[in-house]
Amino acid sequence: MAEPRRVVGEPPGFVVVEGPIGVGKTSLARRLADSFGCDQLLEMVDDNPFLERFYQDPRGAAFPAQLHFLFQRSRQLEGLHQGDLFRGALVADFMFEKDRLFAGLNLDRDELALYEQVYGKLAMEAPRPDLVIYLQAPVEVLMQRIRRRARQQERTINSDYLQRLVAAYTEFFYHYQGAPLLIVNTEGLNTVDNEADYQMLLERICQAGPGKHYFNPAPLALG
């Protein structure tokens, strides 16, 4: 196994990468875990048997899809505490709080009330991140990325749903004060194929301190 690349500054202990569908959360989380030489905790989207049905029939499949994610995150959180992983370095591609964000977006009033009862019974208590990285991109860019990766269960996602999701994320992080926050505009960034882009973002992550910060790299000028 290759030795992790040396990074600038002190890497945070527990890093969470968040943002709407297609923004590049998992790709960045994997690269960061490799750079920091630490464990990763990834959302198991492909394990949800209701997700494809949800994208085809949001009203009919939203509740079981949401409950599956809720129980899945509860099990992941239980595994964190049992393994004491949250005491060391860790990179995750989701926040535990996001489950309620999606529930509020996708469930009707009665379903949401029942969901909240189940959520309260699980009494999930997630470890506090040392840094949250919120990735942003315009809806049209997200749609392009979703089409490019061509996942079967995402083929029916439309721009209207993505617009509502982006708005929900924007509202959530506007009020978020649970941990230091780095908001990243990824429209002109390619942290998968462009090493310079990745190293530029990595340096900014390692230098992030308390409070809210913004990373909005200017696009390269064309000659």
C-alpha cells in the first residue's frame, strides 16, 4: 500500500463531506481518507432496495426508502461507537443529520410524524465532526454529473427534484452551527482527475479553523 501523500497543515480528526446528489461527496471522501491515511465511512446507497422505486414513484416509495436509510445510519452509528472509530481520524461522505433533511423533503405530514417517532426511539447520538465540507454546484452541473456516472437507480432523477434538494441543503447549512464548516463551490473544480485542483482544496481543508469558511476558486482565464 502506497504511503499517504503528505498534506499541508494538520488534518482534522473527523471530517464529513456533504452536499446534494451528484456533487462528488464520495469521490472526495475517498481521496481525503487516502491522503490522511485514515478510515472512511461511506453511505451505502446501493444497499437500499427502495431507492430506484423512489426515483420512479416518489410518493409511493418515499417512506420505505427513508426508513431504510434511517435504520442503516443507526447501524453505522452503533458500529462507530462499538469500534471507537470516532476517537481517531475518520472521513465520512454523509452527515447523520441529513436523514431528517431528506425526510422533511420527501415525506407527507403523516409519514413525517411517524418517521419522527421512529427517529426518536432510535435516539441516535452522532459524534461531532471536527470539520464539515459542504460541496455546492448548480443544478445543471449536478444533472450533467449524474448523467455522466450513469447509475441505474438515478436515471429518472429530474432537475425539479434536484432544485428542491439544493434549496433544502442551502437552508440547512445557512443555519448550521454544529461544527466548523467549509463551503466549496465545485462548479469549476475537478478533484478526481485534476491533481492541482485536489491539492488546492486539500490545503484549504487542512487550514480551515473554527467558524464558517468559503472556497470559491476562480475559473482559469482563457487566452
